[in-house]
Amino acid sequence: MKLRILMLLLAVLAPGLARAQLTYAYDSYVVGRTTNYIATVTNYTGGGAVTIPSGFFHGLYFYHVTAIGDSAFEFSDITSVTIPDSVTSIGNHAFYYCQSLTSVTIGNGVTSIGVAAFTECPSLTGIAVSAGNPAYSSINGVLFNKTQTALLQFPTSFDGSYTIPDGVTNIGDEAFEWCSSLTNVTVPASVTSIGAFAFADCHTLTSMTFFGDAPATGFAAFARVGNMVVYFAPGRSGWNPYGSWPTTVQISFFNGFGFAFNNGAITITNYTGSVGNAAIPDAIFDYPVTAIAAGAFANNNALTGIVIPNSVTNIGLQAFQNDIYLASVTLSTNLASIDIQAFAGDVSLTSLTIPASVKTLGVQAFYNNVSLTNVTFLGDAPSLGNGTFGGDYATIYYYYGTHGWTNPFGGLTAVMLGAPNPPQIGGNAGVISGNFGFTLIGVASQTIVVEASTNLTSWSPVWTNTLTGTTTNFTDPQWKNFPARFYRAR
């Protein structure tokens, strides 16, 4: 059931003069037992900056503003407009010939932009998306998502760009015709069609960026726009070329990370960002990041830390070689292999945890990491290439219950962690070959430390040994130098 109130009333609403100059058409509809009251902006009689309200009380009821009607702001002297999230449609000729209009902020609810909605707005240099919009927006050449997290860096400037809100499926005929100050336009994957003359005579339009498949275009949709370059997301269809533009470029940078698309997955190929501590995204354009290519981060003097997401399964040849300031590395928990010299020459790296998923460490994978003090393995011993830890001075740590370990391992001392019980002192304590001693019982490869004390308060280590079997003998050649001496093992 739909109840129409066909009234055009001047809304006298606070706050602000601009709201008092907006005229509305009122309507209502019923869902179940609930009546919903909605309003459409039909006219505006003032100028300057306009903020359209998301809703207001009219009489006894609260009305949500859901649409900007046909020709609502046509020929007006407005300089800027903010459209709330409640608005779902912008009507035909809604902002036609608004020659002073320089900026528009669109809410996250807009799904349609009507015929000639912004035609002949020659001062319009940019249209922003409200913070709640899931579309993308751009600032100083960097594309942002709804939480203002930097997503993409393109080779062209995005100053003064326009971003179509995510959710819009059709850009109407002549929608932005003669918007001669627009320079760059980004289009979400939701857009499937662009109407006739939609961007015609946008003479300064130099690039358009699309995140979905190539939309269908009406007659002369981009007529007389100049030397425009089309950028498109990887894995999308309908490009090369698009319309009459032979220059189409697949987007290959994501927040400073260069990438390549291959069979539904992304490989990181290089890094041009200046951020010292970087985190590789786990997906780009909804495709998982699964690999880091050979040399992708090699010889990078800016990188101080890297987080590799759990989507990555392989790190390529020399991927992080000679990153001399790289001090922190977090590896993927699904990583299967680390290739030849992947982290070689990373002289600032002090510690590293290798996930249980890793099965192979390549030749000289961590070669000459002179500051590396400890490497902790969470799973079984991986296979090693020649010189995996060559030139290193680290200690290898591994956990009780894992398999394949030797001491040394890869030329480095290996120490077991997490043995289930403390070592036990056997019952045959006494003088052995002139020295006091006793038998220790533990588990194979367990490292045992014996500490001594004269007062049961202060303890000092006097002996360390790694079991080759399950027992070993301890003797103390210094026992006669003390009136009394106590021992404990850990």
C-alpha cells in the first residue's frame, strides 16, 4: 500500500538558511504494519553552499529525504552541495547548468545518477564520497576506501578527480556533459552502463579508472574528451581497447606494492612505497595475494619491517636480499617455502619465527645475517639448502614433539623448547671418580642446565648439556671448595 501526499511545501526547518530554501514533495508507503515517510527535494531557490538534510519532522511525522528530484537545482547559483546517505537517486537535470558549482559530496546510498544530472557544470573540479561510502575516493594521487585507508597509487595525478559512488549501476545520458574542469574519474565495479554523451566535452578529462568489467557505453559517451587513458583492474573483461581509446593500462600498483595478476591470484612484484614498516595486503581487487616474486623488495633502503599475510605461500629468489635496515619480519602461517637468498644480507634482522607450514629453506636463504641471534621454528625441521644460515651466529630453537632436528642444525646450535617435564636427578648421586655427581634423566635433544647454590637462595649455572639419549652424568670438580653445595636441574 502506498499513500501519496501530493503537496509541494516550503520546509521551514532549522538549522540553517539553506534548508529553509529547499522545497519537498512528501510521500509514504507501508511495509507490514509500519508506515514510512519519505521526501524528495524538488526545488531550491537560493545559492551558496547547500547541505541537504537526511530527514526532518513535518507535522506529526519524521520524513527521510530519499531523492533529489528532476531539475531540483537546475540553473541555481549553488557553489557546493552535500548529499546525505539517505538519498538513493539523483534525478534528471538535477544540477543542470549550475555554473558556480565547484564541489559535491555524495552519500553512500546513491544508486542512480539521472540524465544530464550534472551537465554544464564547468566549475566542477571534484566530487567526494562521504566517509561511510564503500566506494573509493582520491586525495593527492592516492585512492582511498571508505575508512580513508590508502589503497592505490596511480601513475597519474588524481587532484580534482570525481569518484562515482559504489552501488551506482548506470550513469545516465549526458550526466556529466560539459563538465570541463574534471580531470580524472574513477568508476566502481557496480557500474554496468554509461549513457550517451555522459562525459562528452569534458575537455580536461585525461584518465578514467574502472574497477569492474567494461561498462556498455551509449553513443558518443566520451566525445571530445581529449587524450584520455583508461585504467582497469586486473582480471576484468572487455578492455584492450575500450571504446575509441587504444591506450588502456591494467592497474599494477596497490598502496605502493607493484603486482601481477595470474589465474585468479596476485604476486607482489616490487615495492615503491616510502613506509618503513609495511604490511602486504592479503588481497587486491578481491584476488588473494599468494606469492612474492624474485627480487621484489631487494636492495630496499627504506624498509624496516614487513608483515607478510597468511595468504602468501611462497617467497621468491632474493625477494628481500640486502635490505640492510630490515629489522622485523612476520611470515605467513601458510608459507611453504623460502627461496634462494630470500633474506640474505639483511644485517639488521635479529630474530625470526619460522611457521610450522615451512617445508623448505633455500640455498643461503639467510646468508650473512650477522645480527641474527635466534631463529625459532614452530614445526618439524625443514629441508635446508647449502649454506642456508652461512655466516650467521644465531641459535636455533625448536619445540619438543617436533621431528627431524639435529644439533647442530644448519651449522648452528639447536636448543629444544617446551620439554614436557623438568629433568630428573637419578638415585645414584655420590662421588664418581673423585668428584661429586649424579645421573640426569630427560628426553632426547633436551638441553639441561644444572645450577648450584650454597644457601638455597642464590643459584648459578655450573653445567649445560644437550642429551643425545635420555640420560647423562653430571660431575662437579669444584665440590670440595665449598662447605656445603646444593644442586638443581632445569
